[in-house]
Amino acid sequence: MRPPVLPLWALLALALGTLALLTGTFRPPAGSPGRLGSIPAGVARSPLGSTSPSEAPVADATHGATEPPGAPGEAGDVGGAPAPPYQAQSPLREPGLVPPLAPVRVPRPVVPPGPRRIGIQAGHWQTEQVPDELRRLEHATGASGGGVMEGQVNLDVARRVAAILRSHGHDVDVLPTTVPPSYLADVFLSLHADGSADPGMRGYKAAHGSRRGPYEGQLVQAVIEEYGRATGLPVDPVVSRNMRGYYAFSWSRFKSSVAPHTPAAILEMGFLSNAADRRLLVGDPDGVATGVANGVLRFLEEVPAGAPFAEDIVVPPFIPFRPAPSSP
């Protein structure tokens, strides 16, 4: 059977329709779906299909292609992954929708006269009581080795450090995982112990966040030198991004963090997974505490009272951390 032959008028109509689609002049009838890309530039489609600029869905201000600065990971052993240092940008991550958020000037605090205040954080202590913004840490118990849990070691050493510092006339707070919002002190030092699948890994290390001024670098140097002198442990040169991005430093992301004017650092005191380090941490906690306290005391001697609080500083705007929605 011979195939049917279309009349000339049908062929002409088909050709014109094809040409209209190729050139973009075709307009679908009302109620039919439009072409891709037909939404005007700068207007995002709402989840219900409307196209209002004021109702454009906002991209998560804390999650994108990378983890945000200060994502709530315990340094080195819990697995939070902080992003590169803060850069002023729109939290929408879509250029042209809103102007960039301006940095915020934080005026110098009014510090009452009296003893200098020190915050010693016992890492992984009371993690079951964290607020929602730190919920990822709720069941983070830290490193372990030889039947010893990190939280126990951290708290024991922190209390001994506090006793030494108080004997020098200083006010000391032993802090749990949840830091008081905008905690203001002359020094904040978070104590942790490391762990590794390689039992040969050993040593201690300290770090501070990507922040400002010379004081935190000075704090880290004092702690590293005095702790090493007191304990004899080797320095572990591998400082993780999690240490530098520790949540307690990230005052632009978390309420449970130190104030911008507070010099802050974190110390990994040794590897619980290493037999030699563990013998020191468990068998000589007074020696360990002496090394920590000596580092803090040296810093306080080198930095005059009120020096970190003497000037206004400029910080990133506060953007609350929101965890990424879990996939179904």
C-alpha cells in the first residue's frame, strides 16, 4: 500500500509551525506550560510555581557547595568540616538578588575591674545538653584508647588546670561543650585528646581560628612551648581544618561561642590511641595540667590586662547555622 500524501496546505502549515518553534516566536495558549527560561531574569520560581521576586526561595545561608565556617565539628575527631575563611558575600549565593551583607563593627567591651577571667573548656563534656544549633555533637563522645574515654580525661585535666589558675588569683570557668553565648574572657582554651587508627601517631598540637590580631597566635605559641616543656611530648605538626574552624571560635555562625574580643585556642593534649601518650594523660594528669596552666599564665603575663578589649573590631555579620535538611 502506498503511504498517504499530505496536501500542499498541510505541508505548508507544518513548515511554518516548525519555523515558529525554532525562532522562539511561538506562544503557548493560556494555562499551558511555558518554555524553559521564560521566567524573567532575577525572578526565582517559588515552590508553588509563582514568580514573585519578594517570594523567591532563599538558598540556605549555611550550606552550599562547601561546609560553612565553623560547622559544629569537634576538632579532629568528630568530623565537622569547616570551609575556607569568611568572605563577605550575599548569603543567598545568587548574585544580583540582594546586596552583600556588610560586616559589623563590634565596640570594645566594658570589662569590670577585678581578677582576669579564664575559660577552660572540657571537650565532649555534657554534649547531651547541647542546643539545637550544635545537635550534631549530641552523641559525640570523642576519642578513646585503652578503655579510656576522651571526655573523662578532658574534664579531669580541666579541673586541675582551673585549680592551678585560681591559686594565682584568677577567675576560672570550667565550661562544657555548650559555651555561654558571646563568652567574654581574657583567655578561652578548649582541651581535647586525639585518636587515630594508627597507634604510632602521637604528640600534641594547638591552633586558633582565622580571626584577627596578634593575641591568638601569641596564645597558641605560649601554650605549645610551655606544654611541651612540662610534658616532654613531641609536637604533632598536622593541624586539621576542624581545629581552625572549631565551632567555639565561630561567633559569626553560632551563638554558643566566644565573643569576638576573646583570645581563643584549642589544644589536643595527646593521642589516647597511643600507649605512651595515654600513660602521660592518665598517669600524670597533674603534670599535664601544669603544662596547660603554664601556657595560660605566660600569655597573661605577656599581654596586659584589657589589651584584647582595647579597640573596636570588624566582624562578619551573624548568620545562624542551619543544618542541611536530611534526605528522605
